[in-house]
Amino acid sequence: MKLRGKVPKTGPTREVPVAETLKRVTPLLRTVGVTRVADITRLDRIGIPVHNAIAPGSRDVLSVYNGKGRTHADARASAIMEAVERFAAWQPMTADVIASYAELAAGRHPVMNPADHNLQPNPFYREDRPISWVRGHDLLADEEVYVPLCLAGYYTVFHEPQCFYITTGNGLASGNSLEEAICHALCELVERDSWTLADLVSNRLRQVVVTKLGAAAPAGADLWLEERHPTVDPATLPPSAGWFAERVQEAGLPLVIKNITSAAGIPSFAAMVAEDVAETFSPGHSGYGTHPDAEVAVVRAITEAVQSRAVDIQGMREDLSLPGRRVDKWNQHASRGGATDKSVWPWRESGPAVDFATLPSHPGDDVMADVDLLLARLRDQGLERAIVVDRTPPGFPVSVVRVIVPGLESYGVDQSRLGKRAGVHWDATLKELIGMRDRGES
């Protein structure tokens, strides 16, 4: 796989203006089965543009795809690109080889071990059982590597027992170019990893400390854990990001932004909005965003939370479920109703809010500079592979990829399996707490 050395941007993330993106993808609507692109902005009172791209014949679990942005053109392009992305991901692929992992590992060709991926293993899978594999390109090792075909796309029906219990779209992304798509995919993978690690410590470990340790915990341990991922003061956001925060606040909704950046150092944020409306409407909505440029990352988080509200109000997506309905754990994030405890992290402001300008950021004017930074930070974290499978259908004027980084966490989204990074993070934080207790600190 040959990537360009430089890919200049025309905006914060894109290689070409949004008008050019729409010019490229609008002729694809019939091909990918989109029968309608709908503006659902006014279903909510916030006013940030949100659009649908509806593909009734999709072979995905969904037929309604969503997009958001500063302008209606941004939202329309975002929704169409998601539809294109998922269409490309479920297209059939021919296996490059059919063999067991044990056979491939004994040979000379590099192969990804399914056990290294943080998805729950399928109980029927064994390392000596033949499965289908396709070639991907490892950006960190700069070599061709075999990956399970089930990871290379987004499939709901398989012709053979798979390695994993569930399938996800994590790391699936589209872009105006291969480089742009890879950047989007890497950001999504880091975003899910960052959210998982933040939730693990500031939410789950905090609950253990409060409910299990009680007086045995250091004084103020619960607040200390929450402040590992502090509140960001919306009033300190730069103007372009502040515009989105102001729209939410002017609608009378409390907005809480958390800095969930992990040790990888790639700016990552969670945005929370909450409102009790009806039993069939979720009381809270959240959004997440990651990008080397912190301003891009926080805009992504806020707009995703806004999009989540509008889509919930519309009620058309197949993965939304009514209160009381039993859903698989991997789909709990789309369950309506229930209770949100707004008195605990991440839904409440905890400790003094931080100034956005004090947070690390790596703005740039080149897509490949962003990709290189992301890869360098993954390598620094001890991650050994970042595998790209090009899923772009022949003749498409935009690119679609699946990127796989074995070892990155995703439990915060798919509730599948916690990996080594999560275990190390939990143990290290717990060790700090024990040290605080032994030193009598608060």
C-alpha cells in the first residue's frame, strides 16, 4: 500500500472542500441504495444541522445513517459518507487464503493473531480451525499481513464459524482519499480506547472505591479518580468550537465536557447533555471525539451528542430500543429510557473546570502529518500493528478502509472484552491509590 508523503488540507480535516465531497458522492446515492437524504435538524431545538441518509435495502443491521456539522452541507456529506462507508464494508470479499492461524503462524507470511484483538472470542473458534483470511497492510511494520476476513468488513451473516462473538464497525471509515480515510479510522479507534480507559477509572474504579472500600479508601479518593478526566470549561473553547457549545446551552441544555485523553496523548473528549422528557426518551445523550487537533476533537464530541439527541427523537434507527426491552450488552448504548445518575462522573462537573487552552493540541495543515502522529503515539504505547484493509469499491471517487489495531480497547462501546491495556491502567491507578493511603494523603 502506497500512501502519499503529503496531503494538504483545505480545512481542519478534509483534503477537499465539502462542496467537492458532495459533488463526488451524490452520484453514488443510487449505487449504495440511498433513497432519501433527510434534514432532521428541526426535530430538536438546538439547531446544529443533522441529516439522515436512508438506505432501505441495506444488508447492514441499520438502514438509517447519520451526519452532522456546522452547515447543512457538512451534515449532508457526513450522512452520505457514512452510508457509502457501510455499503462498502458489507460487500463480499474473496478470501486470499483459507487456513488455520496455527498453520499461517508456522509459515513465513505475517499474520494477525485473533487472540490479540480485544473482542470476545467465539467459543467455537480454535487456533487450529481453518477460516478465511485477507491481506491487509501494516502501517507500523510496513508489511503485508493476513487478517481474519470477518474483521475486514462489517458482516452480519457468515459462511463459517468466526473468531469473535460479535462484529463491530470500529475502525471503519471513509474519506476523500485513502489517507483521509485512514486518519478518520485511527481517530475512531483511539477515541474508543480513550473512552474505555477513562470510564474504567473515573467511573467503574470510583464505584468500587465508594461501595467496597468506604472508610478504608484515602480521603477524597472518589473525587481524585473523577478528576483524572476533568471537566473542560465550555466558556474557554475557541470560537469555532464555542459556537457549538453555545447552541446547546442556548437551547437550555446543560453541557458537560470531559477531557478523556489517554496516555497516548491524542486529544479526546466526551460531551454530555441531559434532559428528562418522557419515559420513552433517553434522559442522557453523549458524544465522543478524538483528533490530533484538540479543537477538532471537542467539536466532534459535541456534535455527536447533538446528533444522538436528534436521532433519538426521530426514532427510526433499527438499533434503538424501548424501555424494558431486553437487548444484547453490545447494544446497550442504544437503549432508550432507564435512569441516568447525573450526580456522578461523567454527567456532573467535578472539581475546578480546566481551561481548554491549557490542554495539549497538535493542529496541522496536512493529513499525513496527522496520520504519522497517530501512528507514532500508538507505537509509543507498545502497540505493534496498525493494519489497513482497503474496502473501496471499484470506481468509487472516495475511499473506504477498515483499520485494525490489536490491543486497543473498545469495551466502553461494545461491552465485549477488556484487554491488557485496561488491566495495566486499572492496576497502575489502584497502586497510586494505595500509595496515597499509605502516605496519609487526601
